[in-house]
Amino acid sequence: MKTDIILSGVGGQGILSIAAAIGEAALKEGLYMKQAEVHGMSQRGGDVQSNLRLSDRPIASDLIPLGHADLIISLEPMESLRYLPYLNKEGWLVTNSQPFINIPNYPDLEKVKAELDKLPHKVVLDVEAIAKEAGSMRAANIVMLGAATPFLGIEYEKIEDGVRSIFARKGEEIVAMNLKALKAGYELAQKHNQ
């Protein structure tokens, strides 16, 4: 088993929380894991990207070569396009449909959507709307994690445990809200993928 994942988005969207939850689940699954993170500006609004490599065998490098990513998880549609050269031909893109417009020259959203539409393997969801329905827009990143779970090669229950683990210190109410968001994303991805 080997899964190479690129996570991308904008600072403050919760990319690193997704990576932490997957990492917790991978360790409980007995997998090897390597991670490398790139933070754009150290404040909210800068580019954030993480390489996350999971395997049942030791991993030599924490960086994913061009054309080798099995999965791109992105909370921002333009940021997802930035990393497409890393995606392998059979790889999946799981991305948010709604932009985080933080630059004056953000590309036309219709052009971004047209590029996404060209991909054969994709799940594109309005994660903020789904998170709001699940109880909090702040859980949009966990909705995205739920939508990506079918492509991780890790049991859903282990991902649930990872979410519990990273949010436990914030209290049971926050854990429950995030588990609801995880399930909402997971169920939508399952429908989207049939």
C-alpha cells in the first residue's frame, strides 16, 4: 500500500489539521508516514501546501515527485490547479468549488472551473455550504477530509479516530461537530463517486 497526497490551500483554511488527522489515522493503521509542509506567508491568506506520503514500507523521501501524487486535497480551487502536474494519470482531485479570493488578479472562476472539468477523476464540493449544514463553517476542512477519505486507503473509522484525537482537547462538542462534518463529506463523496 502506498498513497502520496498533496494538500493545498490558503493559510487559515485548516490544511494542516487535515494532515494531522490523516497522520494519526495512518499511525494507528501501522503505516509509515513522511510529511513536508510549505507555508507561504506566515499569516492567514498565504499559500499552504503539504506533501503527505503513506506506505506499508519505509519511505525514503518526504517529497512527492512530479506525476506521482495519488491524491490532491485542496480547500481552494485555484490552488488545486497549481499542483496538477504532481497528480498521476489515475490520481484523484478532491477540491472545494468555492474560491478564497485573496489576490487582486484572481483568475476568472469560470476558467478555473473549466480546467477542473477537464479532469477525469475529481470530486468538487462546496465544503463551506456542507459544513454550515453540519453545524459550523469552521469545519469545512473536515468536510473536505471526509470527501477525500474514500481515496486514502485507510478505513473510515481510523480517520474518525484521527479527528477525535486532534480535536479532543477542545471538548466533546467540537469533536462531535467535526465528526458530523467528516461524515457529511464522506457520504457526499460516496454518492459523487458512484
